[in-house]
Amino acid sequence: MEFNEILCISMFAAFIALLFTGFPVAWILGGLAVAFTALGWYLSAYTDLFANSFYSVDWAYSSATVDRIWDVMHNWVLVALPMFVFMGLMLDRSGLASKLLTDFAKLFGRVKGGLAVTIALIGILLAASTGIIGASVVLLSVLGLPVMMQAKYSKSFASGVVCSVGTLGILIPPSIMLVLMADRLAISVGDLFLGALIPGVLLGSIYIIYILVVANFSKDMAPRPDNVEPITGKLVWNVFLAVLPPAGLILAVLGSIFAGIATPTEASGVGAFGALLLAFFSGKLNWQVLKDVCRETTKTTAFIFAIFLGATAFSLVFRGLGGDELIEGALLGLPFGPTGIIITILAFTFLLGFFLDWIEITLIILPLVGPVVAGLGFDLVWFTVLFAVCLQTSFLTPPVGFALFYLKGTAPEGISVKHIYAGVLPFIGLQLLGLVLVFVFKDLVTWLPSIAYSN
């Protein structure tokens, strides 16, 4: 093994180890970039360890970080990030989800597991109109869990439904994760949005089918509520009116992108303005709400971009030490063939999701494996959506599953960590089932983009 390869492995191992210290990820990434630049410079200048190596890192090489950071901040596509964050947070304050839950619960109340199905449907709508995992899980927890507990649902089952459905926003467009992935791999955001739409809805449908099966075969998991109101024309009309605003916003954002009327960046502005209007017409918009949403948007965007900048410096130094070639050689050296390499990447990503957040995996791992996948002849949009479906499990897998933390922080008294962990296990299995379906049936991803461009 070459000395530069030892440094690459040491750099990545140090990153994993330092994450457990609780230190901010952005500082860990940037600090390791500086530390290994200094180490590389010292070893190149005062030792012969790099004498026969093509790779070396010094301050002149690392100065390219400035240009890389400028490219990040100058990237027009990334303007969509704060806009989509603002849209999600403002919708959270508009009160639409509360009305949806009330009317949907009345409509599906006669069905076994109807309340859980209601949560799933609202979660899909929130996913397609917000894309903010924390907001979706907290909102569904606050609104849905007390109702399901009152109906004597199983604590584990109810917790699993809320956690899993709340994570759909990271996959169903418009998704900030897909925006970041498109930027890292230099592919079209519109292509990814089109490609991820069917897999996202498919995964939500799998959740609903599972809920209905469990409710009908296990009476104690999701019993039918007592004193259910009859279904009337007025109730159906109220449900239609409740669905209309978020559906209109989804159509405005995704429809403008898919029809070629607006770029994803421009559509994000449409979405942010539309969410503002919905909050205004619902009577929930005031100066304090606007101030809070702007502050949260700024904090979330700053958090993402700080990691972005740290990852940019980390990746530059890692590549300077030959990290790209090391990863490529390791993957291509596997005795599995191209399909086996894809499965290995996904398995490794799934395991990393137990310890890393999706942002670090997207910014560090995806750019390393993406060129290898493209070189093997696979469609990069299909692989990226596959990677995104795999990453969704990271929100549910302990110990770093953020959806678990969000739920525990807002769950009613009596729901313990044990209930939450037990509840999400079946849904992790369903996510892996969805991953297998997308892997086997590539048309689930490629069909919509092909239709869009054939016209």
C-alpha cells in the first residue's frame, strides 16, 4: 500500500472517529483538511515518503479551496435551498395540516387503521409541499400521535407510522437532498425530481398497504375508533377544500419545473411565495411568524452551507492525496461485477447511515462513487435516486436517526425510546423493499424523464 493511500484511509477514519465527539461537523471537515494539508506539506518537504508518489498536498494546492468555495456560493442552483426551506417552514405555520388531519380522520374513520392511513396521506402531501423532515415529523407527532393514542393504537405502531411517513419529504420532490445531489454530480435537478417522484409515491403507497394489512390482521395494533361520523357529501367537499391549497402549491412548484416553464431555482421562489400566500389567507401570517420563519430558514441554510464549505475543503485534500483513485480501485477490484459493485455501494451507504447524517454522506461519499458508477455505464439519475432511497433509512436507523430524536422530543407522555425503536423496524424493512424495487425496475426512475424529453 502506498503512503498516500495510508493518509487517505487515516483521513477518512479520523472523520468518522471525530464525529462521535459531538464537535460541529463543518469544523471537523475543515479542520481535517487543514491538518492533513499541513501533514502532507511537512512529509513532502522533510521526508522521502512522497518521493515516488504522484500525489502530494501542499499549501499551493490547498489554496484552490478559495476558488471551490466561490463556486459553491456562486452556484445559482443552490439558491433553491433557502427558498424550499422557507416554503416548508411557512407551510408548517399555515395550519393546513391540522385541518387536513381533522377532515381526513372523519373520512377514513370507518376503516381499520384509518387514522394511520390519514397520517400517511398527510405525510405524503407534506413531503411534496415542504421537504423539511424535522417539520414534518414534529407536526405529525403533535397532531397525530395524541389522536391515535386516544383511539388505543399500539404505541410502537403509531410511532413507526409518524417517523417513517415524516421522512418521505427527503425523497419526494421538491427535496433539498435532491438539489444537493444534483449539484455534487453536475446533473439536472429537474431530472432528479422527475426520477424520484414515482419511487417516493411508491414508498408512501407501500406504507399505506402495510398499515391496512396490520390493522386488519391485528385487532390491537390499530382498532376502529368508536362513534365514527357518517360520510356525507359535505364531509367529502370539506376534504377536497382542505387538499386544494397544498395540491395547488405542489402543482405550481413541480408543474412549472416539469413543464419547462421554470427552472428549479425559479420554482423554489414560486413555492416560497405561494406558502406565504397560504399562510396569509389562513389568517396565520403576522410579523412574529414571518420573523421566526426567516430566522429558522437562515439557521438551517447556514448549517447546510457550513457543512458544504467544510466538505469542499475536505474533498479537495482527500482527492489531492489520491482518494478518488483509491475508492475507484477498491470498487473496481471487487469480484462481483458491475451490479455487485452497485449493491456494495448501497450496502456501505446503508451502514454509514447508522452513524452519519445524510448531508455528510451526500457531500463526501456520493461524489466519490458517482464517477465510478458512471464509468460502469449505469444511468446516473437512476443511481442517484437509488442512493437517495437508501439514504432515507438513515433517518430511522439508531443511534443517529434524526426522525427518532424529533419524535421523542414531541411525543406524548408514555411513549418511550423502546416504543419508537420497535415501531420503526418494520418500516426500515419496507424502505429496503422499496430500494429493491427501484433497483430491479429501473423504469420507475427513468420513465418520467424519458417521457418529458420525448416531447
